[in-house]
Amino acid sequence: MKFLLVYPAWPKLEHQTEFHLPPHGPVVMAAEIPAWVEVTFVDANVQDIPFRDEWNFIGISAMLTSQLPHAFEISKRFMEMGKQVIFGGIATMLHADEIAGHCSSFFFGEVEGRLEEVFDDFRKGHLKPRYDFQNDFPAIEAIGPARRGILDLSLYRHKGVRMVDLFHASRGCRFNCFPCCTAFLGGRQFRPRPMARIAEELAAIDNERLFVVDNSLAQNKKWELDLFRTMIPFKKRWCCHPIEDDDEVLELAVRAGAWYVYQAIFDTSAYIRNRVERYKSFGIGVEGTIILGTDDQDEDYIKRLVDFLLEINLDLAEFTVLTPFAHTPIRGELEKEGRILSNDYSLYNAGRVVFQPKRMTPEKLQEMYHYAWETFYYDEPQSYKMFKLFQKVSGPRRGPVIQKNKAVSADG
């Protein structure tokens, strides 16, 4: 059986330097496809889709809401060719009711131990319209290494530099942040992978640079310490979402190869200033992730916020517009208040205003989005700041030495 797995394209953020990371969801899914199935993967962001009759079965893996318009186009064309199409991925789970009219079948939930049934049903001519395993999580021990061999890694380079590989050490998240849908997708229970399985996957990744994609590493101190000890022998350089603000944790993170952290920044508080200073004192870079358009923000607030970001010397900043994605806490609030302006998913790339802000017009918020990018990167373009951040991992690995509750680099 020939199975074509497609990752749809989506509109990128305006102002952001365009680069493409190897997608994570499809390679995790592909690891569970039965051995008797021949898999071809196409990332429509960097490849042309082969609309040919040779494929027996088509899969579409959609992570982002903004991928759905292209996903629907792809599915329509294949179904007009008489092909059966199955949808899966995060966006499929978030938009199940709409997906149903655009495919032959769709899959909800985590795939471990579940795909043999799907492909066997297809082979027998009895593909079910829906495979629903949401909130029926497989044993965390069942999550093995992703199947990265389906990727053409030559496509994931920027100015000749190989991009990071994506890797996850846990599922679920104990937090329930207002713009995030993880609580709906993976549950509020933190589910860490066994260290032996993490080591198994790290050993299979030939890239020295990783993106640890877990929503937050600051879930459990003992687990964080165990994770970093497990990572040390593999000599990787990695970026991630927040690390716990603790000397022991941060010191071990640096020894394990921590490169930079994505830190959410919502205000100009001393807490945020301290968080950034703490990371930097340990030699860890910081990319601020800044959501514009929350109810406490007006035009002047955003201007002060950008000034603050320049003052605290972030390595990078990524500005996005508050976007009410399905099954997030903020979506429910804005729907209740009648403030959703558009459900055109091509606009849901976090760079377009699709709701009514509280303290400014939608047009003004869109203008301030452009202002934030242009002002922060006025002196140094994002591409140059990215280059400087990559320079930090181009030399010999260094380890931290703690002095007076600060960390300074030292050869290790």
C-alpha cells in the first residue's frame, strides 16, 4: 500500500524571517504506521504535492488552524480523483465539526498503538468515518522515537545552516494559559516520558541542535533535573519554552546544552525583567514571545512595552496578535462577549486581527503589530539578530560557574 502523507502550507507571519522547521506531528505519527505501508511525506511549505493516481490512501496532518484552507483544497482534489483522505493533527481535533465535510475519515487523539486498526480497516475496505481516542491517552512508555527518515532534510536549511530538529520529552501540561489549547488537546495532567525512552530518541537524532517543544519544562523540578542529566551525554544545543527559575535547574540546563528560551512577556513588570536577567546571567539567550491585543493594552501600552523589550536587551522578539483559537480559554470569553470578527482560518496565523480589541480599534491593533516589529528591529534586522544567536552555538560548549547567585561562562 502506498500512503501519501501531506503537511499543508500556511501564510507566514509578516515581518518574521522566513525559515522552515521540519514538522514534528507527521514524524511522530509516521512512527506508528504499520511496516507493510510504504510512506511518502510531502511538506507543502517547501515541496510540490504530487497529485498522482499511484497513491492508495492519502493522509493530511494539520497542526495549525491556518493550514486548514489549504488542507481542504488538497483533500478536495484527491477526493475528486476517487481517493480516500484521512485527516489528523492538532487542527483536526480543534475543528472536528468542520473537518468532517472535507474528508473520508479523521483521527482524534494520540496515535501510539492505534494506527494498525486504521490501515487495516482501509485495506479491508471498511475505513470508519471517525477514529476518536481523545482523552484516551496511550501509555507514555509507548512513545518511541519519531520517524524522521520520512523527511528530506535538505529542505530544512536557512542560509546553508541546518535547522533544529524537534523533540518532545513530555505530553500534557498542568497549566491552562488563556491563549493555549493544550488543556483541551493533551489534558491538564503532566505526562513525562521515561528517561530511557528520551535517551533512545536523542541517540537517534543526528542533529546537534534541537527544539524541545514541550509547552513548558517548568512542570516538576525533579523531572527537569533528571531530564537535563539524561541530555548531558548527547552534547546537544537546544532551545525550549520556560525553564524553572532555580539555580540548580538553570546550572544543569546549561550543562545539558540550553541555548535559548522562549519567554512569554505580557507586561513590563520587575518579574519579567528578572526572568530575562536570570536566563542571561546563566548564558542562556532569550526570545520574547509577545502577544498584542490583550484587554489591558492600548496604543500607549504597546509602545511602552516595546521600549521595555529594547531596554532589557532581548536576543529576539516574536510579536503576534492575540488570536482566539478554538478550545482556548480566551476563545470562550470573546465568543460570550460577541467580539469575534472573523472565522476565516487563513487569517488565523497570529498576525492578523480577527477580534474586537477592548481598548482600540481592530485597525489600530493591526497598525501596532507592524509598529512593534519595525521598532524592535529598527537598528538590527531580525535576520542579523538570529545570526548572532546562532553564533552562540557555533563554538565550543561552555558550562556555567555560579558566583554570587549569578552564572558566568567558563570552559567546561
